[in-house]
Amino acid sequence: MNKSLLISSVLHLILIIITAMSLPFLAKKPIDLPPIVSVELIQITDKTNIPFAPKAKKTIEKIKEKEKKLVSEQAPPKKVKKIKPDSVPMPEDKVKKVEKIKEDKQNPEKIDNEVKQVSEFEKKELFDPNNIAALIDKSKIETSETNKKTDKVTQDQQKNLENTGLSLSEEDALKAQIFGCWSIPLGLPYNENLLVRIKLQLNPDGTVSQSEILDHARMNKPGQGFYKVLAESALRAVKLCQPLRVPTTGYERWKELQLNFDAREMLEG
Amino acid sequence: MKRIFIIILFLILPAKAFALIEVDITRGNLNPLPIAVSPLSIDENSRQNFQKILKKKNIGIEISAVVEKNLKTSGLFNPLNKDAFLQEPDIANLKPRFEDWNLIKAQALITGKVNFVDDKLRVEFRLWDVLAGKEMMALAFTTVPNNWRRVGHIITDKVYERLTGEKGYFDTRIIYVAEEGPKTRRVKKLAIMDQDGENNKFLTLGNELVLTPRFNPTSQMVTYLSYFRNLPRVYLLDIETGMQEVVGDFPGMTFAPRFSPDGKKIIMSFAKDGNSDIYTMDLENRIVEKITNHPSIDTSPSYSPDGKYICFNSDRSGYQQIYIMKKDGSNVKRISFGRGLYGTPVWSPRGDLIAFTKLHKGKFYIGVMRTDGSGERLLTENFYQEAPSWSPNGRVLIFYRETKTNDKGEGFSAKLWSIDLTGYNERLVTTPTDASDPSWSSLLSN
């Protein structure tokens, strides 16, 4: 009796231990797989639009040098060097200095230093509108000079763009605009080769000065009714979209543009 | 050598100089095209004459209203509100001021005039491209005044074709089974109407049960099934003359007689010796030919538009599915592989798609698939709907839909509906009574 009780209790104990050992396995959470992140690979262009590095380095250095020159034009250091720090400043010298400053009104820093020593009346004279206008004129000249220099930099970029077309964002902006304007004739067959190519001559503001269907002869051929309908819808889209969203710069690059209208993707559904 | 080099140089250099920036436009919008339908102008004398004959105050406005309604129901056009029009109809017909029409965002404009000439109705109309500022089309029709609605439909067909590239479907008729009375004692009559629900006429009295009327693709003939002394009988009916002819009595269950594309044969299924197979009957010599020979149930045959193939449904795989075969019954191939049961396949007049009814998880769908079974698209889902029939241009489907009855058996109705291939333009086709089993005719003006 005791023996069987002992065996039973031992077996029960084993059963409890096994259960206790195995249960945590059951309680284990399934492996959390990280969510799948879909990655879309976009083919950009074979050639970069950024100018070739050594060239860019040279042009940047050139700009830096010219900038230095510009700074020296604004504040000629030679004049500063002429002042002897050891010499005792005489009242006459001071007056001469002020006169010099009056003559050389292009240097604001110097004016600032001397303002403390001149009267309110003189202060007004220093900030007279003609001088400001002169300053603005000068700054305009400077900016135009720097623009010319930056133009030189973008010329290299343009050469690259001429080969590669519009940048991705420029092309996307134009596409998005025309997508909205083009009412696709839904009756067209999706399984026929219907590609309408339109060559546009554009004005700098994006308006179309001339549009030409490249396969114009096909429009009036018998049995090409679908092509004619597609071509007309494409022309309507171009007219409706005017002015086109073209880049603000590089007119020479996009003054002639070809749009290829292909509705197959949409018609197939 | 030097010459060759120069030639090569000449060939390369221009290519570089004319390197155009190309932009591919592969997407557009599917919004309906804004179109202005100016009322057709009419002189006072003609207006009074037509008022006497047709009891319509201004037939020019009535015709343009038909055109406008047709264009709107197509789902492809957005006719603009007439209140916004700045130009009077008579002036617009002579020379539209495109700036005015551009202002209200119209991309196309329809103008025209109506005249009373020798007791006849003469209609001129013009279609204008507002953005390009040019005339796209100008046509004139002369007909009897009573045909004024058809003139509206023909104008719509021409405009539709010019702007979408495919033939229209407006100058067409629909034959259907008109149903009246409680569900248990339904009176079924053959009825015909214009595609817009107007000019409804009953062709039979309702003494006998009529089923599955189908138009001949080439002429205004109809074949249908009627029960005579509880035996199914196939009839031919000439719509123009009203002449009716018995094609033959068939034993057992007979289904859905349908014309071949040339109109010379009828294809149908009937049960012989307990087995349903597909048969054709030559209408000239009345010879019946068995097309399928299989122990399964083969029904609902429909020819391809070139007459070389037949699609049908069969349960030979264990479930009802769609099959295609050559016109002699050879080369049977299953094309539907989706879940659920497929039935009533109908080949599109364009030849590219097959419409079908699908039953899946207690719901009925109307859908289309390519002729190889690929690209299945379900256009509409409902409690009960079936029997799609194609518009002659293969763009719109008409079918019928039944509503659920309540516990007392009330609330049942059967109505005709149309849907286009986009699946978005679903419309109720108004009929004076309940309706089922519609069939769309070919263009009347062809």
C-alpha cells in the first residue's frame, strides 16, 4: 500500500516537474518578426549633375580669391597701415581723418569708429540718402559680379543637364502638372501602339509659343481615328496647362521640349 | 578617308545639336470632359410648325436636352450648366466666342440649328474644340419630325466617337422581359425601349412565359424562348415588321438562344436524354448540330465577334466555370480559375473581354475577364444580379438586379442597371414595370 503510494507520489512529482519545466515553453511568445520595409529602387541617371570635382575646386578657389579682392576694394588696408600707433594724435590730424572719411564713404566700419567723435549734425550728413543710394548701387554691382561668377559655375552644371535632361524634381513637377490637365480618351484601345509625340517651343515664362505633332501625317491617314483623338487630347492638355511648370533658370536648356503622351498604362487599368 | 570622317562628323554633330529634352506622360485624369451643349437655335416659324406637330414648345432645346442626358449618363462627359452660358445659341452656332466658353472651363462645345423644311426636320450641328479654337465636326440630318429623339441620339454618337475614339451606343434599343404581379404569379411580357428608357413598347401580351430575348448583331431581329403547352419553343421576331416565326420546339430544358455574329445561326443549350449540351441551328435549313458532347452540364454559349470561338459555362471540373472552344467544339479550354461559381459568359463586341456573373459566398457579381481568363475584374456586387449584355461598342454592360423580399414576401423588385468598364458609372435604367433579361441592340443608324 505504502509502496504503491510512494510510486504514485513519485510519478506525480515527476509529472509536476515536467509540466513546470515545459509550460514556460508554451508561454513563450512567438518570435516577433520585424515588419517588412519595402524599398523602392529608383533609377536616377547615369551621370551626375554636380560638376566634376577638380573643376569645382578650381572655380571655388577662383571665387574665393575674387572675394578677397572685393573685400580689399571695400576697405583698403594700406590706409590703415599708414597710421602710426605711436604718434600722438593731433587735433588737425583728427579733422583730416574725418574729412578723409567723408570722402571715403564706402567704408562703414571706419565711419562707425569715427561717429563717436562727430556731432549729431555730422552724423546726419554721414547717413544722407545719396550715400545710401551709392552704397546700394555698389552692392548691386557687387552682386552682379558675384552672379556672373556663379553663372560660370552653373555653366558646367548646365552642360551636364543638357546631356541628361531635366532634373528628377523638375521633370516630376512638369509631369504632375500635365497629368492633371490631360483627360484621357477612355475609348481608345489599350493594345495598339498609340504614342503621340509633341514638340513644344516654349517662352521663358512657360507659355507655349508653338506646338507640333511629330507624326502629323498619321493624323489624317484613314484608320488612324484613335491616333487623331489621342493627339487632340494631348494638345488640349498642353493648352490647358499653360504656363508649364518649367525650371526658373536655364531657359536655353528647355526652350524646346518634347512630350511623349502614352495612355496604354491607364487604359489597361 | 577624309571624306568619310567629314560625313561622320556631319552625322554626329546635328544629333548633338538637336538633343531634345523628352518627358514621358503616361498618366492623365479620368475626370469627365467638360462640354457645353448649347441649345439648338430655331427660327420662330419653324418653332411654331414643330409645336403643332410634336406638341413641344421648343424642339431645339428638347434635342439638346437628349444629347446632354446621353453625354452625362456615359460618365465620360460633364455637360456644363446652361445658366453659365454667355453666348446666345443662334450667335454661338455661327461663330462661337471661344474666350466666353473658355471662361466657363468648357473644352468642347456643341452648337446647331433646327429648321422646318418640306414638313421635315432638318438639324445641323457643329462640334468645336474650345481650347484649340477650331471646328472639329459639322453634320446635317433630315428626317421626319417624329424621329427627333433619334436625331439627338445620333448627334451624341457622332460627338462621342469624335472625342473618345470609339463608336457610340446611344442610337440603340434594349429588349427585355417586363414583369408584373406577385412573385409567385408573375406575368412576363417582351418589351422594347430606347437605351435611355424612352419609347417603351410591349411586344407580347403576357399570355405565355417569355425568357432570354437576344438581338441579332446584324439586323433588328430578336430570338427568344417562350413556353407553348409547357414546351420550350424558340421564336424569331422582326422588330420592324412585328412578324413572328417559330424556329423549333425543343425537348427538356432549353436555355438562352443566341445569334451567331453573322446572324445565320442560333446557338443554345438544351437537355437531351438528361444531359445538357450546346447545339447550333442553321436558320436557313434548320439543321441542328451538336457542338459539345460531355456528360456534364454545358450552358450559356456565346460566340466571339469573329465567329471562330464560343465561350460557355460547364461544371465538368466539378464546379460551374467558364470555358472557351473553337466553333466546331474542339480545343475546349477552361479560362476561369477564381473562387466561386461563374456563369452567363458573354463575349464583348470588341472581342477583348468576356463578361460574366459570379456567385461567391452568397453574393452575386458582374465582372469581366480577358479571353484567356486573365485580368478578372468584378465591377459590381449585390444580393442577386445576372445576365449581363454588352453595349455595341463593348464599353457598357446592362444587367438586371433583384431585391430581397421581407419575411412577408413583400418588397421584391427586379430592375435594369447599367455599368461601364470602369466600374464607377453604375446607373438605374428606368422602366415602367419590373424588368429582367435585357439585351442591347446594335447601332440602328449603321
